[in-house]
Amino acid sequence: MSQPAPKISNAPQHSTAYYFIEGLNELGIDHLFCNFGTDHAPTIEAMAEREKNGEKVPNVMLCPHENTAAHMAMGYAAVTGRGQAVLVHVDVGTANTANAMHNLFRSRLPVLLMSGKAPYTSSNELVGSRDTYVHFVQEPIDQGALVRPYMKWEWTLPSGVVVKEALRRAHTIMETKPAGPVYLMAQRETLTEKWANDQIRSYGANEYAQPQSGGADPAAIAQLADKLIAAEHPVLICGYAGQSKNAPKLIEELSAFAGIAVFEGNYTFNISHEFPCFLGYSPNKHLPKADVGVLVDVDVPWFPADVSHNEKSFWAHIDVDTLKSASPMWTFPGNLRMQGDSGVVLGQLLEALKAKATPKFKEAAAKRVEALSAERKTWRESVAKMATNKGKPDEINPHYLFAELNKHLKPDDLVFNEGVRNAGACAMQLTRPLPNTCVRSGGGGLGWSGGMALGAKLAAPNSMAVQVVGDGGFYFGGPSSVFSVAQQYKLPILVVLLDNTGWSAVKESTLRVFPQGEAKSSGLFQAALMPDADFSKIAEAFGAYGEKVVNPDDVPAAMERCVKEVRGGRAALLHVRVTKL
């Protein structure tokens, strides 16, 4: 039986690209981080048409390099929790975002990555046909494969009639926890198709809501509460809890009530670091004696090659993703897995503990809190002592440097810690009383901190955004692109560049595997970079303030000058020669 012919509409017609922009508006996407190419002519034309007609378009942020664009979206999402759009050029632009897509995926942050595809007609059969050399060479066998390992969803738009439906689907998936990137592709011919207003449906958020993560089975909550009541050495290790509205405060309350030692794994999205039971970033000292452990929103709680957990201990996982199915191998102990919103599950657990608490438990928990507080005091004193050694000319002590930076930070300032081998010194020396104000990418792709600092500054204009980066990571980040965006869009960030003249991580990795090998005996670690660069000149080339410091006595005044410039509206880079690799 034949289908009825589609109705012919007399309503005003616009291109798919026009409705694509309209669809982004309906999703509440405010910013479009762009690196345009020849495939985006329909989108550029549609934006111009909409602006001429007084219709809304997202705020376009032009980025000279895709790495900046994608990591800006990452920084914006880290601050707001809301995914934005990144628009790049066909396969080559997509390839340049792969590093960032990895970081976004592993950091549980949403972004809508969009690109064109090479036109598929060659002789003007349709509007948008191939008209330049690159259209014939930028058509890979499988464009989506460039970023597929990091995507929650991908699709090529088959027709403009479903453009808003595709955008709503992409948005729902990217923001559903655990959040992550999605990828939408479209050919130029598809974007130039004309459609009548009444042919393009809208898909409202109220009708297409995101799935919500809830709490845990009360029986599982009761089981864990009983374990904690009987525990003598309980620990809690968290990672992404700072992304939750309620989890950070509940972790503080739970640790104080039950006497639980709290650690933060891998310096990712932080909780507060300023409460009595927080003992830092490595549970190694406590792990062998821990009898009950709770893993909250954490991917790498410890390194099994360095330390072994107590084989008789009981481990509970609280996470929106307790199986870590995106990691082929993930075998940390788990006697109880409670998949749900940690901010809800921890509330259930605290309520159950209060209901079950006996005088004996409360007394034991209070003693543990007292002992943990004393341990914390000793730890903080040792950290402060590390900063008293300034180092020497050309080898400034990073602990001293970060202690000086800490003097200038307000509680709501945002630090993006890409210090790599000096990331620990940064985390230890910076006082961060508010959650999610000291962030490290959950992924392993270097070059993220500059773009993230820009995106964070865009999202939180009243906070100072600080990029902490080593010289190796600085190269990866495309600094000319970062400073160009900072200048063009008036996004002043403070860049603290730790120059140890190479890749310390490469050298240390070699020594861990071959502690007495040939590389050590010969000193050939293949990790040394240009030893006498002046990175401050890169900042100055784009209108930022730049300063290089080699003498530790000059650090306080130089830091003060750089911070003054940034708070006054101008980006600044402080290039510091630190202890060599």
C-alpha cells in the first residue's frame, strides 16, 4: 500500500543550517566554540541571516586551534555542569579535537562536537557541491572513527528534516550521568536543504527529559552502615565528587560522624580540602590497615603496583558508573556496588548510620576523628615546611612557588592543575576550601589547562582562572591560540609555567621500570627540551603581560605583578625556572 505524498507547505522556508542554529538555542546552548572551515559556509550564512532578522544565535567564540575550542567547552562545563557546542572542520578538525575528547570523556563532562563532512556531489547537482581541492581529499573511510573511542553517541545527519530531533537526542545523551562528549556530522548539501517552518519539529526539554540517577537499595545501605558501625579503620576515597552539588558536604559530615579518613584520588574534581578528616591525595599509608573502604565517584583510587589493600577489607563503590565499562580492565575490589547519584546515596548512608549509631560507636568515631585531626595537623605542618626551602637560582622549589601563589587566591578562584609531576606540590600548597576550585583533567591528554582556564573564565567572570602548567604541557596546549583567544575576547587568565627544561614524567617513568638501567647510567632519558626558552615572549606577542623568573627571591614580587595584571583585565604569564628534571 503506497504512502500518502507529503503535504506541500506555503510557510516560509529556511536552510537546515538555519534550523540547526535554532535547535541549539532551544537546547539552551549559549556558546559555540568554533574553528570554521569550507564545510561551514551554510552555517555561517544561516547565522548571518538570523542576526540580520534580529533572531538569536549562540555566542560564537573563534579559536585558532581546535584544541583550544574543545578545552574551552570543557572548562565551561566544569564550572557550570552544562555542555556547550564545538564546531570544527571535517576530518582534520575532528582529529585535532581527539585529545580533548579523550579528556572530556574521562572527566565526565558534556560537549556537543559537530563537524561537517566533505560534500558528496561534485558537479553542482545540489547546492553546496564540491568546489575546492580539499573537498576531494577530506573524505576518509570512517570519519567518526577519529574520536569514536571517546564518544557516548555519534551520528551523521541524513536529512535536515530531523535536525532538531538529532540535536535533542545528542543533548540528552551527553548530559546524562556520567556525562560525556557526543558527535554529530553533516554534509554541506544537507545543511543547505530548504525546509518550511512547519516541516521542522521542535523537541522540548519537558517532553524529552534526561534520565535521573537515584539512590541505592535500602538493604545495601543498611549493609554498608553495619560495616561502618563495626569498622576500626574506615577510609573513603573520592575523585569526581566535586561535580556533585551535595556529595562534598555529605563526605565531610559522614567523615566527622563516623571517623572516616578521606582521600582524594588523582587530584581530579575536588571536594573541600579544609576539614579535619581530609588527609590528602594518597591512601597508601592507610590502605593496608583499612577494614572498610568506600570509593565515591573515583576511577583510580590507588596504584596497585605501589601498595596492596587489606585482603580482609570490605569495599563499597558509590558511583553513577560502578563497573567502569569504558575501561577494558578495571579490577579494584568491590564487595558492594551501589550505582546511583553519590549526593543521594551518601545522604541515605548518613541517615542510616545515625539511626544505627550506638554510644560505643559514637565514642570510637570521636576518637578516630581526634586521631585523624592530629595526623592532618602533622601532614599540614610537613607541607608548610616543604615551602620554606626556596630552592636556588634556575631551580626554584615548586612548593615555595605554589605557597606564594596561594597567598593571592580567593576561595572562589579557579585553578587548573596541569603541573604533571609537580601537580602534587600544587595540590598540597593551595588552600582550596570550596569544592571544584582546583581541577585536574581526568584524562591523560596534555595541553588542556589553557583552554579550560579560558572556558572557566567565560563561565565565571568574577573569579580568577589560573593555568598551572609545565613546559612540556605548555607546548601541547597551543599557547599562541590560547593567548589569542584571551586577548580577542577579553578573558584574562593567569598562567604559571613551571619550566624544568623537559619531560620529567618521561624520565621518572623510565626509572620506575628500569631503576638501574642503561638510561640511568648514561643519563640519556630522551626527555630534555630546549633549555633556555623565554616563554613570556609568547604571551607578550598577543598583548598579555609576561615575566620570567629564575631567582627564588624574585618570586613574590613577580607573582604580585602578574596577579595585579590579571585582576586588572589583562592575561599574564609567569615563567618560572623550577627544579630541573
